[in-house]
Amino acid sequence: MRMRVTPLAAPMGVPSRKKQLKLDDDLDIEYPIRKQARSGPQPRLPRCPLPLSPPPAPVHVSAVTTASRLGPYILLEPEEGGRAYRALHCPSGTEYTCKVYQVRDALAVLEPYSRLPTHRHVARPAEVLAGTQHLYTFFLRPHGDMHSLVRRRRRLPEPEAATLFRQMAAAVAHCHQHGLVLRDLKLGRFVFTNCERTKLVLENLEDACVLTGPDDSLWDKHACPAYVGPEILSSRASYSGKAADVWSLGVALFTMLAGHYPFQDSEPALLFGKIRRGAFTLPQGLSAPAHCLIRCLLRREPAERLTASGILLHPWLRENPIPSVPSRSHLWEADQVVPEGPGLEEAEEEEGEREVGLYG
């Protein structure tokens, strides 16, 4: 399947949580129709590097009374405000997350995957089905995300944070090297592929911008408030998309080590003023290399920041050893440390665009 390079458009028209998803009639069959993209100069869409799990015990699909059939899948309850659904692959019993888009946006949704070679820290759709109205992409179901982990643990020890952040930076560096700017980067977009929560992947390439050349200048300004770079808030007409991704990585690293965002305020205007000034207080008790890396990422001038590839060469990531996997009892104790108040994503759902700290 060959893809044609076109400007990436954000997915539109995804059903809300309050409305039941109306499945396409041509997919409610045993052999669904697969998406066929238009021809063009881009390489063939590689298969998902994550294989299906071994078939578990037989699943009694008939016990699910509220589910909807979609080819070989059963769609269960909606997630993320109705933008995604939990799905069950009937032949194997494997659980997936199904993201739904308008079929007219199929090329924009799939183009970043056709551009990007397979990478162990970037998730890819295991299967893509297309009906007359909707496009359905199926991703292996994760074991939680980084935002939830930081909320539970409050702050991570440096060796553990270095191991996880190295994987996050590797995913971003791989995307940048192949002409993708991710935009809207935040902790919640990195999810775990194992129950021990030691292996991370970038959840998807939604909102990614496909570059047509070496120039990474972007004009559309959108990002999560806590992670937005000062240049996006400025009056400049354009900004470096790659440098903005690096700033967001810096916010993520600071939050992992401190347990709160470097810039936070309940009023958006005050929050954005703090981000424009770029002044923040480093957490106490961190090593000098950790301080150095944070300051190399959270620089007001985009040109002064490290590149994503340069992050991987920083001494803090090269010197920290890979920690051993915590015991089950340790994981259970850590998970019981529930922070007070909602996290950023939950608070935004409840209060619209009103910005709050990680712990409310």
C-alpha cells in the first residue's frame, strides 16, 4: 500500500461518549474490507511490529450483551471521551484499543505510519479496517501510561526516570529523523507495553505533522497548556516544531523527577506568563547531570535546546544504570500512593480549559 504525501489534517467527527457508535454495515461480517490508500511516492505501510499475543482460554463472546460486532472484533465500552473503544479480538481473545476516524481522513491518519520505519518505542496499528463512513485502527492494549504512573508515584527515582525517559526521547528522535513533528507531546501519550511498566512506546502518531523537507517551521499553534513552549505563545508567525517537541520533553522530565509541572497556575493567563518568562525552580535532591539535562531542554530560545538525538548522548542518560524490575509487593505499595485532587487531563474534562497542577 503506497501513500501520497499531503498536509496532515487533524481527525474530525469522532463520536462522543454519549452517542453509540454506528458501525458500518460492510464491516459487520466475517471478512471485513481493508483500507486501500491512493498510490503515491511513499513506501508501503509496514506491518505492526507488535505480534498478537498467544491465544488464551476460549472467550465466551455471547456473554457480552452491550457489545457491537466489527468484523473479527467486539467493540466494548468507550474510552477517552468516546474517541476510542476497548475491543476484543474474538479468534485470539487479545484486547485492543480501537480508535475511530472519519474515512475521508484515512490518508492523513495513515500517512505518518507510512513515512516512519518500524521502531520499538513507537506503537503502530496492528490492523486497520475501513467501512463506508469510518476508519478503525486497532492498537494492542497498553498497561497504563506515564501520566498515571507519575500521579501514583508522585516522583520517580533518578535511575528509573532515566530508563523511562531514554525510551521517550528515543521515540521522539526517531520521528524527527524521519520528518515527523509530533506536537501535543505529554506524559499521557507514552504508554507501557508490559505489566511491570518498564517498557514504553509512543501511543500513536495522532496530530503528527509530516514535513516535506528540512524546514520544520509550523504555523498552527496548539498544545497541552502545561507543556506548551514559550515560542508558541509568542507573537511569532511560525516556530520550530522539533524544538517545541523538545520543550515538551523537558516538561515531562521535570514532572517525572519533581512530581509537579515546572509551570503551573489555576489561571491560564498567569500560567502562560510564567512559561513566557521561562523561570522555574529545580527540584531539590537531584544530581548535577539531571539538573543539566532539564536546563538544556527548558531553554526559552528554541535554538539553544538540545535536539532529540542529542538528548540520548547526555551523560545523565548514559551514566545511569538500568534498574532492576521492582518486586510485585513494591509495585503494589507504590500504586497505593494516590495523589490528592485530579490530574491535568481529568481536570480539563471537568473545568474546560482551566489549568491546574498535576495534583489539583
